Amino acid sequence: MQWSIETRNLRRTFRDRPVRRLFRRAVGTKVPDKVALESVNVTVKPGELFGLLGPNGAGKTTLIKILSTLLLPSAGEALVDGIDVAKDPDGVRRRVNMVSGGEHSGYGILTVRETIWMFSQFYGVPTKVAKKRADAMIERLNLTESADTKTSKLSTGMRQKMNIIRGFVSDPKILFLDEPTLGLDVGIAREVRAFVSEWIKEHPERTVLLTTHYMAEADSMCDRVAIIDQGRVLACDTPANLKRDLAPDCVYQIEVPLWTETISPLDQMPVVRSVAMEHRGDQGRTHLRVILEEEGGIASVTDRLAKRGARVLSMTRLEPSLEDAFLNLVGHGLSSGNGENGAR
Amino acid sequence: MRTNLTTNLRAIWGRAYVRVVGANREPSWLFFEVALPLLASFSFALIYRGMGAPEQYVGFVVVSGAMIAFWQNILWSMAAQFYWEKEMGNLELYLIAPISRMSILMGMAVGGLFMTAIRATLILLIGTWVFGVTYQVSSWLLLTGVFVLTMGAVYGLGMLSSSLFMLFGREAWHTANLFQEPVYFATGFYFPVRALGDLGAMLASAIPLTLGLDAIRQLIFSGTPVNPLFTVKTEMLLLVVATILFNWAALRALRFMENLGKQSGRLTLKGQ
């Protein structure tokens, strides 16, 4: 089978800059290379909307940069549509496009339509075709009123809609979306997600690789998700299967009075597989999301909380979510919250 | 092959469009870009007048004022532009596009030439009118040829410099700043470059603008002594060599720097 994207033992490290390295060597200190990706093996089928889920610094953007030919791998291979990114970058470039969250591409002096047209020219799209495609997407993303506005006058949300169109206007075979809803408000983030999902339904032969740290975004949009942390892929499956891996009756949300200590009150309990704390200072409460090793372990958890003086204010058993699957694999929650910007 | 060519031609036009539109949408740019360089040219012209220098010196200065516009466009609006593109996030979008980096630079050059040509023409017209400069063009054909070759060589040099900006960003910016005044001096913008002495003038001719300016002066002030560096034909030959050399070197340097940047991870690193 020809994969849309395939990585084999992909590794990427970053070295200190030569002058700093020399200086450090001179003073006798050695700084090891920073490992951004370690033995990453990922395969994405044509037609898939594939998610890379991980916290900031997990290696998601590094992987996208390698796949989009902006970075070279330190070791291993990365193939896009069967083409090696290191050996034939031009071949890869003809097949891909990329949109990043918080992107400020283009020139403030051009209008939205002109910006989209300009970028389409870099992919050789004939002007008539580019304008037709752009108009259709502008309408679908409710950008018509701003279409002839200079991009310097656009709001963040409008700008990101334009960026999305910029990425799609070349009709790429494989599209990389790097945190495309980052910093967007609820409504616009939903519009963007709906647009991407519809596009891939209408173009079943196309592939989208989406990185996100919004759990619910990955859950609702992606056919399969790879959970990545500290440069390693910890799991890769459909969101449903990732959640199914958790035993039933094992996920609880417990509310206790504000817990100010850095160490969780459930620290080092053999029955607890992982726990994420979320402080709600305004309410004077802390939410503990607990994943148990086995059913029936909840009694010992409440005992421990009582002993530590963390009175249980409320306790809810939860259906395992993708966040729980993530917590289960990584051992900690994402730094940015679950379901932000209306990902649910 | 044909698709590649079409895509690259479209890319050139796409990138040039920004400059062409920019010239029309921000008329204030035109005012500042004409008025400020004129001040420098006027200063030198007044000095030459004041000290009773031969009248063609005033003409040299006016022509140089126009040519400086092109030089600044190359250095600041093309070579250094890669630094700004990197900061703005455009560079990575250019780099993932299936086009030659030269096409992007060519687009900047073509668009910049359009914008700068208007600016240079205005400088030339105003300067000529204010100081009553008279020209005696010996050959329009040769003049056009020299101008085209000079542009080919200096834009090649600009593309070569852009490879440094692409990778080193702000560091290259400082270096370019450092070289600005010495380049103005060595190209003989405001005086015949022969005044630097034979050796000095030879060394200065490594900058193609020096040769171009010298040849243009010979061609448009043909009735007056201009103390040339070489004959027009020799200078044209050297400009052909420079055009080929700088453009070839730019192509190689862009590839090399891009590869280096992809290895080190600095290619898309902002704020450096």
C-alpha cells in the first residue's frame, strides 16, 4: 500500500550553535543535543484526517516541518506520497501545502482576495481557477464581506480564515495543518473545523495531517490520532480505540477544596495510574481527574484524600475521553485545557 | 519542464504584484523615496557648483541620485527582504512552494524595478530641471544595454546577498548596514571613481554598479571629459561576466544556505 505519509525511525536533534558549542567546550561543559523526535514511526493512509496530539514542545511542529521539507531529519526516513523528503524535496512540494495557527503570512497592503491569488501563483494555479476556488471558499467560510479588505485590517479570526483558504487554494494532495485553530474564538474555530472536515469528505483522495493540543478537536475531527510526547509517539489509533483501552469505571473527576501543594494528594498510590490537577482559584476548588489501575480502587482514593485533609466535595464517574487516554499514556494532562476554543 | 517554467513565471508575477500594487496604494512612499535621496544629490550638486567644478559633475550627481534608488532597492527591498519575510512567516511558505527561490527574488526584483524606475525617473527629472543639466547621449542602444547589464549584475549580487539574509537574518542585516556607506563611496556615486586612484578604482569595480555608473556617465555626457575607468565596451564585457557570475553564485548560494538552514533548523527560526 502506498501511504500518504510514512516515517521510519525518524529522529531529529538540534545542536547548540557552533560558537556556543565551542565556548562551552572551552569552559569544559557539554550540552547534549536536544532530541525533538525519537524513532517516530507513523503511517497515514490516503483520505485520512490524521491527528498528532501532544503538549507544546512534544515535537508536532518539528514533524510537520520535516514532512513539508523545511527541516532535514537527523536520522531515519520521511516519505510523503512515497517521496523521500530529503532526496526529492521538489517532488514533495508539488503535493503539499501547509497552514499554521497564528500565521501572519502575506502583505498588509494586499486584500484578502489578492493574497490568496498571490499564493496560488506559487503553485502554478491559473488565475481563473484560483479566483473561482477562492471565491467558493471565501463564501463557505463567511469571509465575503472582508474579501476586498486589506489584510492589515483583518481580525485574528478573519486572518486565519484567509490562511486556511490560502492553504487549500492550491488543492494539495496532502495538507499539513499545524494548530489551525490556535487562538481563535469558539465560533470561528468551529467554522474552520467544519470547513476542513467537509473538504476532506468532498475530496476523499486527499489527506490532512492535523496537529493540535485541543483534545476534543482531535476527538471530533480525526480518523486516527497519534499521541506524541517528548518526541516519541506513545500510541496511534482511532480516538474510539484509544478510549476503549481504558477499563470501564476507572475514570473519575473528584472536586476538593483548593489544593495548593504542588504534589497531588494522590501521589504514589499504586491504585492510581495517573492524575491531573486543575485548579479553579476563583471557585476555591481543585479538580482531580483520576485514572485508576482497576475498578474498585476508588474507596482507597477517597480514604487517602480524607487522610490528606482534602475533603471530597463532589465525585463523578466519567466515560473515558481522549484526554483520559492521553493522561493514561503520558502521565500528565496537557498544559492548555481540554476542549478550549469550543472544540467540543 | 513546461509546467515548471509556467509555475515559476506565475510565481515571479505573483511576487512582483505586491510591489507594483504597493507603489500605487501608498503614494506617501513615493514622496519619501524621491524627496530624501534628492537631498543628498542636491547637497553634492550645490558643493560642486559652489566650488566652480566642471558642470558635468552636477550631471554626474543627478544621474547617481537616480542610480542610488536602484541600489537601495536591491539591498533593502530584495536582499534584506528575506529577513523580513522570515520574521513575517512568509519565507517558510515560499520554501514549501514548488518553485525556485530565484523566482521569488526575481519577482521582488521585477516589482522593485517597476517601483524604482518611477522613483529614479522622478529624481532624474527634478534634478535635471532644478540644475539645468544637459545630456548628450552618444548611443541610446549602448545606454540601454549598459543599464540592462548593470541591473542584471547588481540584482544578481542582491540575490547572492539574500542567501545570507535567508539564513542569518538580523546578523546579515548588521553586516549590510556596515557596508552601506563604504559601498556608496566605492561606487563613486557622487564623483568619478577614477578619483580613488588606479588601484582604488580597480578594486571598486568589483561592485558592478561602479562599472555601470561609469559607463552610463560616458554615454550620456559624451561631449565632456568624464575621466572614465575603462572604455564602455570593456565595462559592458565586465558587466556581462559579473551578471553571469553573480547569478550563478546566487543560485548555488541559495541552495547551499537553504540546505544548511534545513540541517541546523535555522531556516524558519524567527527573531534571530
